[in-house]
Amino acid sequence: MQLIEINKTLYRKRLNIVIVSFIATLLFLSLGLSSLIISFFGDLVIENSAGEMEVNNFRYNILGVVLALSACAAVLHQVKDKLFFKEIYYVWNLKQLHNKIYRKINKIKLAAKSEDVNALIILNFYYHSRKQVYLLDDNTLTFPELEKDIRQLEELTSTLNLTISLSQFDESLLFQY
């Protein structure tokens, strides 16, 4: 995966539209489907702990939510390749890649200390891609620590007389760790 420039304003605008649309659709579909299912199969009368009879349609409500969530996920899967979702899907994939790297980060950092070039390439990509995501998401809390990590990596590569670039990264490099 290669890093691409993202227009932050456009990304945030489209992401907010998708989030609000997803939540509203999930809400209305959940309520509608739950009501529809209850109208066909509901009115299950059970006896509560006090010996009183009460109506319990909890399982039908859960079924409505699960069906609505499945429908929303299916729609998002269908439209993920549309131009409107380009930035959102790119950042989502980047975050998935961050998770893959994070699961192996201790081994990668250990290999980087022993001057493993592939580990240095992975760390370079990881730090710079996280920086991009942090800037897009306005995550400034851990930004100074990330900047420090980037500086330390640059110092290490310069002392080793190595030149590494973001274009050298390939996800297949992760398989060796």
C-alpha cells in the first residue's frame, strides 16, 4: 500500500456524512424491522419472577437490529469502491494495516535494533502513515511521541548510512515477523 495525499476537509465532510447516514439508517431500519417482526411473531407472554404475566419481545428486537446492521454493512460493502468513498476506504484500509503491524510491532522494533532493513522500512511506513491518519483525524494527543519515533528512526537510518523510502514498503514484508 502506498500513501496518497488526502484532502482533509473533503475527507472529514464525507466521513461525517457516512457516519450520520449509517447511524440514521441503522436506527430506522432497526425500529422498522423489529416492529415488523414483532407484528408477525410477537406477543410472547412469559411469567416474570413476581408471578405476573408480561410480554417479552427482546429476541425479536435483537433480530431486527442484527438484520438492520447486516443490511447497512452490505450496502457499505457495495458502495466502498465508489468515488465518494475513495478517501474513507483508503483510511479504513490504512487503519487495518496499522492493526496488522501493531500486532507484530515488538518483533519489528527488535529486528530494527539489530539493523534489519525490512524492519526499518516497515517502521518508516508505519510511523509516517500513522502521522497522516492522526492529522486527518485531528488526533494530537500522541502526536509528539510519534514525531519523536520518526526522528529516532531517521537518526538510526542515517547512522547506518541507509536510505529508505515509503515506496519500499510492501505488506508482504510483515510475513517474516
